[in-house]
Amino acid sequence: MKSKIQKCPKINYLSNSKNLILVVALFLAIALQAQETKLQVPQISVTGEGKVKVEPDQVIINVGFQNSGKDAKEVKSLNDEVVDKVIKFLKKSGIPSTDYKTKNVNLYKSYDYEKKKYNYQASQSISITLKDLSKYDEITTGLNDVGVNSIQGVEFKSSKMETYEREARKKAMENAKQKAADYVSVLGQKVGKALLITDNSQSYYPQPMYKGNVMAMASDASATRETLAVGEIEINTNVSVTFALE
């Protein structure tokens, strides 16, 4: 008696794989659509500005001097002498060593085509932080006497700058929230939580200008006059905020 061999039905693995991929793709599409629906929260984006005006109590004075001549060692030596005099003057005036520093030192040569020879020029600049504004005239005049021949700029600051910057940031956020509330109030909606905050502030503060110059003060040091217009520092903070709407 011959045995009968039963044939098993063939499983279409390719078809099943396609069905599985189709189910997974459908599931992912539904999940993505649900996520997009969830992310579509009513929202509003505004900018806020915070301003704080401060009377400065410090000034940074940037001074410079230069010497020129036919020999590089000679002009460098002349500059070194001025540096020595400047440092001794600042110490004598009670300025702490931590409140002044060298910013730039340059020594270069140039060719004079008419005289057909090289000339050398040495220059240096020093930054001085003056924490007593009443000494401004005294210090700048004294610097001129020891060899400084230019004031390259002044920068006013406050010893409480970080405190005022925090105050400006808070004002910027309050301004942004109020602006958003003004916009949506006519729609019967309310401002919800912040979804995104971007700080657009830049570390720049408009500086008052000083009057006169160091040479003029030196020529009339005995006269009593004001040569520094302190003014106010305006600290500006700008922020972009996206709020959810309720």
C-alpha cells in the first residue's frame, strides 16, 4: 500500500510582509497626524522691550601715546619711559593696579620714499577704570603731563550693571505679556504659558560724550570748569515671546 504524501499549502511570505508594512505605515501616519493636531495650539508671538536709565558711577578712559624715530630700539625705549611714568602717576593718584591695563602695543617701520630711508614708530594704549568721576580732570591732565598725547575714548558704566540688566529683562517680559494680552483681549481669549522665549538683546549701551580734550585741559589746568558730561546710560533689552492662547 502506497503512502500518500500530503502537500502543505504554500505561505505567501511576500504578501504577508507587504501587509505588515502597510499596517505599520498606517499606524505611523495616524500617530503623526495626531501629534500634528496636538501641536496646533492657538498661539501668539510678540516682542517686548525693557529700558532702564542709570546714572553711571564709573568711567573707562582709553589713552594712547606714540613716538617715532630712525632707530627701533630708540622709539621703543621712549615708549617704555612713558609707560613707566604713567604707571607711577596712577599709583601716586591712588588708582589700584587692577584698574588699569595695557590694551595695544605696536612697533612698525615705514619707508620714506623722498628721503629714501626707514622710520620707526612705536605706539601703545592703556585702559584705565576710574571709579571716582570727580578725579577725571585731575587724572587726564596728569596723564598728559607724563607723556600721554591722546584720549582715544571714554566709556561710562555702573558698578551695579548686572542688577539693572536683570531689571530690564523683567520689564521686557512684562511688556511682551501685556502686548499679547492687548491683542487677544478683543477675541475673548487669554494669554497662557510661554512656549518660546528668544533673547534679542545686544551688549551695547549708548555712551555720553566727553567735552574738551586732554591737550586743552593741560593748557588751562588752573581754570575751574567741567569737561565731562556724564549723562545717563540707557540699558535696552529686547525679547521675542510666543504664548499659548486659552
